[in-house]
Amino acid sequence: MESARLDSSILPASRRDPYEVLGVSRDASDQEIKTAYRKLALKYHPDKNASNPEASELFKEVAYSYSILSDTEKRRQYDTAGFE
């Protein structure tokens, strides 16, 4: 499926493991991933960290990691081949 391919043009510069970014295990359930995402998104949201530009970058990394792990096809592809 073409739309499910990981788009390397929007990868964060660090390209950290999405599981590591969200602090979940590789066998985490969808609910565990969602809970971890929400916790980190609130922590690093730019509106709550206006004076910390690093928080904005962390927020983007958390959002990108969630976009991979919350999509069944993207998660399967990442688990199989990582970032290509």
C-alpha cells in the first residue's frame, strides 16, 4: 500500500526508535501506545513550553513516533524494516 510507506522527507533529524521515544515496549498494545503519546504530548506541547524551543522539537518527535505506531500498516513496516 503506497500511502502507508514511511515518508523519509518528514523524518525527524534524529530518527530515534519510535518505541524508545514513546517509552513503550515493542509488544505494547494500541492503548499503551496511545496513553504514552498523550502523556508526552501534554508534557512537551509548545503551548505549555513557550520558553523552551527544545520542547517543540520533542513534541514533533513524539507526534511522528505516534503516527507510525498508531497506524497498523506503518507499524508493521517499521517492525520489519525500520527506517529505510
